[in-house]
Amino acid sequence: MEIGIDSFASAMYGSNLSSADAMEQLLDRIVIADEAGLDVFGIGEHHKKEFLDSAPAVILSAAAARTKNIILGSAVKVLSTDDPVRVYQRFATLDLISKGRAELVVGRGSAIEAFPLFGFDLKEYDALFAEKLDLLLQIQEHEYITWSGKFRPTLNNQPVYPRAFQEKIPIWLGVGGTPSSFVRAGSLGLPLMVAVIGGETERFRPLIDLYREAGAKAGFLPEDLKVGLHSPGYVAQTREKAIADYYPGYAELWTKLGKERGWPPVTRQQFDSLIGPKGVLVVGSPEEVVEKLMRHSEALGGIDRFTFQMDSAGLSHQQLLTAIELIGTQVIPFINTSK
């Protein structure tokens, strides 16, 4: 199982940090993740004050120049509101800078602020994504593109440059809980990244089974159908410290989101359930985190990658650095020996 981190490039408001300093610290964390032996670091995409990740490929390119081994990817790229030609060009450039370490996780986007910002109709939410994914996959395969669609001007034998360092940049499909999205990923033979942010992780097993069934029906082998899991999490030296560090910021963030989206305020009872054996939050000591990841993998029929979302719970730079080091020195070795 590959282990990594996904970041939304928190602007760290309230911590007396400037945006420039917050960005510098984020890049430092990516360097430490590389040195600690983590497999992947992803940058999300938002277009709001709380986050600095509106241009993920730029952040990842800066990180590429300072790292050696870690995979650098999107988490996720909101493909519906971007031009697939430009998306490919940016990530092909990242791939050249990193000498083959670029990846794309693309999705429709759970945060919708990009739609009005870039002039797209939210009513076309799925149609936009389906068409743009088709074009991106064709660009991946062919240097010269002839293509037509509803939402973008026609391409007539147009070349797309630069080409990536890798023969193909890995493209994962990021999904939430929509069954058709799982089927689409399987039918296309794309690796699947499942964002599980609430409830019990095992409830996604029927959807992942749909993905695997669709992939098999389309003629793909089981080894072609990778499954990744993205969930909030945090690792500290002990369970007690992990909870003390993580809970206050988590409760504040999700209570704020709840006001925006109609959810009730977070309670400690809910949090305790979410950090329990089946709950989504991967929060605890290294030993507890390893046990939980193995349970999640078994419940979902095997997972190939897990990424922690850690920096949206008000944690300090030092707390995040310590967590990264614990993941590298105590979580990954145990995961590797538990195969």
C-alpha cells in the first residue's frame, strides 16, 4: 500500500502567518515527506480565501525542483471547469521538471466555487466532466488531436505540447459517493481515488465492487483496477496526543462547513465514533493508524493507496512535520511488513 498526504494548502489564517510564509511551510513539508519516504503528495484545488491551492500545478512544480522521489499529483483537479489541453500541458511540464513523478487525480469537484468563477453552468456538472475527461484521455494517447464536443472549440489535427516525460501520466478518477462515477472509472480502466470524509469507510464497499465489476466487464484485469482512499487523518506519538491536537481544529472547521451546507455542529460523541474502528478518521498513534488502515483495506477488498488529509484542522507546521516523520518512520514500515 502506498501512503501519502493530500493538502489543500491551508492559508493558516489566525496563526499570524502570511500567505507567503504558509506556502513556504507547505513546500518544506513536501520536502520532508520526500525525505521521510512517503510515496505521494497531492495538492487539491479550491478558489476561496481559506486555501492557497487555486493553481496546484504551480505548487507541485516548485516542490518538484526540491524533491527527488515522491510522486506529485493533484487531489483533485477540478477538470469540469478547466481546459483539458492546458491541464495536460501543465502536468506534462510538471512531469518534465520532476522527471516522471507527475500524476493527475481528476474529478467533478465537491466544492463548486469554480463554476461561476470561470463561467460554467452548474446544471452541466456531469456533462462537462464527461466531455473533458474524454478529451484529456485522448491527449494522453495522441500527440495530434482531432476532436469535437459541446463545451470547447473543435480541434483539427492539432498537436499538444510539451509531451510528458512518462509515456503516460497516470490519471486517477476522484469520486465521492455517486455510483455512476464508480462505474465510469471501471469502464475506462482508470485507477479510483475514493474520498471518504464521513461515516464508516466500509459503506463504500458496494460502490467499489461496482467499479471492479464494470472494469472486468470492460476487459480490464484486476491489477489494472487500483483503488485509493483519501480521508482526514493525523498521527501523533500517542492516541491521547493525537486527539488533543486534532479535535479542536476539526470540530471548528466542520462546524463552520456545517453552517454553510446545513449540517449540525460537530460533537465530541460524533468525533469519538469517527475515530473508532470503523469510522472514517484515521487519527491516533502509529500503531493504531496501521491497524485501522489494514482494517479499511480488508473491508474494501484491498486498497493500493491511502492519503491523509491533515492540514485543514488547525494543526501547526511543527505538528504536521512530526506527523509526516511518524508516517515515514513508523507507519509505512509496518504497513509494508503487514502484506
